[in-house]
Amino acid sequence: MNVLFVSSECYPLAKTGGLADVVGALPLALAAQGVEARVLLPRYPGTLELLHDTAVVARLPRRFGGEGTLIVGTTDDGLRVVLVDLPHLFDRPGGLYVDGAGRDWADNDLRFGALSWVAAAIATGEIDIGWRADVVHLHDWQAALTAAYLHYGTRPAPPSLLTIHNLAFQGVFDASSCAALDLPPAAMGDDGIEFWGRLSFLKAGVKWCTHLSTVSPTYAQEILTVANGMGFDGLLRERSSSLTGIVNGIDTTVWNPAADAFLVAPYVRYSTRRLDAKAANKAALQAELGLHVAPEVPLFCVVSRLTSQKGIDLLVEAIPHVLWRGAQFAVLGTGERELEDAVRRLAEAHPGQVVTRIGYDEALSHRLQAGADAIVVPSRFEPCGLTQLYGLRYGTLPVVARVGGLADTVIDANEAAMKDGVATGFQFTPVDTEQLGLALGRACDLFWDPPAWRRVQKRAMGRDVGWDAAAAKYMALYERIVTASPRAAQ
Ligand code: ADP
């Protein structure tokens, strides 16, 4: 089974978020299922340098304002990549989507339109790279226009799968983009990809991909509702029989408390068999962050973008509910200015008990997972979420809003789950300050019952959070859409 992944991000080549992790890891996990994958990715500055065995395999015609080539190569992990080398679109300093000042690149429509056009041309064989895909797997809006080029094109194409990693990002551009993208005028008509007078790349994928998936079963249900469908719920409901939710895995080599490269003295590595060692990490973390070094109080951490999606405003209001019990909080993140300020103010008001680090710090995020007792994820919506999965693996019990992937990956420590021995953390619903405060209180209660806490920690650490289960589900999906495709019947 040959699968062409199409994405604007792929770890370790280009990353701004969880999308890159999925696209970097899933093809490797799929190899064990017999899938031969190629990842189609723009050539950004520095990308080519991370590949070996590179070769130019095709020239790209002059389109979207310039010409270029396709370059194949392989990462150190063995991931096979095809780079879309269009220097006028992708070879520039700044971010993947924004310039140095944080503004969206003005030609993002052309940039990701070009990526999508190339994907469609490879899929149909119009561009020959010496390899044909049985399935085209599109990721998020940046790749979704591929479905429009396949739809309006005349050549037969393999079946396609669109994975929506976050419905909030929809690739919406002015109607004038339609012509610049070489789409027929019909694309802006009733049967096209018009979206409130503009056009949406994501809509092309949602309408015309053979199948749709998103990154957890609960999120797959939530996006069918007016409240969470972000304007796409009607269209998604029409396609609900072709929508599947598959929970992401995590990289269990990088995120392994027994071999974590970021855990250097005074931090120590640990496992379920050496769980006592986690206490040393807590003391080290408290000392490093300027918290009171106190083993007897629960230490909650947060590693998150500081945005309203992530419920950080709720957190700021809920923390005081448990401060009187001695609980400590360590918040690492960056994001919206008001939320950063609110977290800072809370830390200033409670020195030694609440601490914040504003910024992006990969190493500290590992030390927090290793040293804290619990991790709080109070998101208003969460397609999958990764930090709660790291928390499970590190015995750092997740306290999560019952939404999206958080609902699917954490089992609440209610009475029945404790009796059945299946609890792995704490959930709260509805997502408001009061319920978050109560959940933090329940976590404190369990923390002060050390044998029970330890049982839940061990169970959490035993959960399978790697990629194998997800890879098997994607494989089943590929087989299903290939078998059902008209080509298979030929
Ligand atoms: P999202 O992709 O919506 O931001 P996820 O939970 O899916 O949320 O993924 C967030 C990832 O980014 C996790 O790997 C998390 O550890 C990491 N992360 C978020 N903020 C920071 C930060 N300030 N420093 C280090 N890592 C962070």
C-alpha cells in the first residue's frame, strides 16, 4: 500500500505544532503495517539540509508565479520525503505561515495552493516521480485544496483521506484567489468551496475527499454540532458516514521517563518499578522554580499555549480554590498577552506557591512532566491533545476538561472507576471555573491518599500511548477506501 502524505509540516523538518508530530511519526509506524509512505512537504529554508540521499526527480512547470523542482530525500529516521522546491514561495526567512512580524504571508493562498496542485499532479501521474500512490492522505487546510484539483481535473485519481487536526484553521481567502489558483469560476458557485463570500481550502477537502478523519472519536462527534462545528457542521453532518476519529499517539522514545534525555542531575529517570524516584524530580523542580520544597503538597503543572481555547482564563480563576489547601502550580506557556499577564499576577500574589515561565521551553516541559504530580488541561475544545498523554506516561495524572481527545484518553477517578481499577486521572464537565476547581480539589484528595494515588499513577503509566494502535486504524481506513474506490473495481 503506497500512501502520499501531503502536509505543510513534518517533524523534524518543519514544525509549529502537533500536526508536525503526527506527520513525522505516523508514516514510520505505518511501515510496520506494510505501508510505503512518502511525505510531500514544501522546501523551507534549512529543510533540505536535514535529508540525505537527495535527488531531483521532476521539474515543476511555471505555475503560481515561478518554477521549481521536486526533490526526494530521506530523514535520519528513514522517513521518505518529497520536497516541493518553489523558491519564490517557500525560500524566505520567517515562520512557516507568518512573517517576522507575525503577520500571515500575503501569498499563503498561492503557497499552499501550489503544494496542493503538486500533490494532485503526483496523485494522477501528471507529474511522474517514479512512484504511484494508492491513497492520498491530506492534512489540514494547507493540503486540502488537493481535493479541488482532483475534483475539477479530468484524470482518474486514487481515493483520498483528509485528516482535520484542528477545525479552527480553515484556509479562508478572498474570492479573487480563485483565478490565481487556476480554479474554474464554478469553484466560487453553490457547488464549490465558497465560504461566506470567500473561499475555503478546507471546504474542498471536506466536500470531495473520499473519507474524512479527525484526531479523536469525541472530537469527530463534537464537530457535527453547531456549537463546535465552526461553520462546517452542516457540511460535516452530510459527510458523517465518512468521518472517523483516531486518537494520536506520542513518540514514546522521546517521551520516556526511563530514558528521557532531558532528565539530567539533579533530575533522575524513573519507571513504574522505580516510581519513588519521581519524588527527587519533584524536589528538584520545586527548587529550580523557586517553589517551597514540600513533598507533602500536590504540585500541578500546565504546559500550554496560553489561549482561551486552552481554558487558561478558567485556570486563573480556579487556582485560588485550592491554594488554601497548600497546592502548588507551575505554568509554562506563551500566548495571548492578557492571559500571560493574568498568570503572572497570580504568581506574584502567591510567591513560592504559584510560578510561571512565559516562553517556549522544550527541556523544561520534560522536567515539569517528570517532577509535577498532576498536569492540568482545561481546554474548551481539544481535537486530541498531547500533554495529557505525556502526563499519563510520566505518572503525572491529568486533570482534564471532558472534551475531544481529552475525554477519550483519560478515565476519571470516580468511585466506580476506582473500584474497577481503571481510573487514570480526573475529568470535569461542564468546562467552567467551578467544575475545574472541584476537579482540582478531587485531585488533592486523592493525592493525600498515597496508596490510591500510586495505583492510579501506575495504571496511567501502563497505558498504551504509542503510535501502533493508531497506525493499525489508519491502515484499516486506507484498505476500506481503496477497496471501495471505483479504481479497485476496474
Ligand atoms: P496544540 O497543538 O493545540 O498547542 P497539543 O497538546 O496537541 O496542543 O500540543 C502542544 C505541544 O506543544 C505539546 O508537545 C506541548 O508539550 C508543547 N508545548 C506547548 N507549549 C509549550 C511551551 N511553552 N514550552 C514547551 N512546550 C510546549
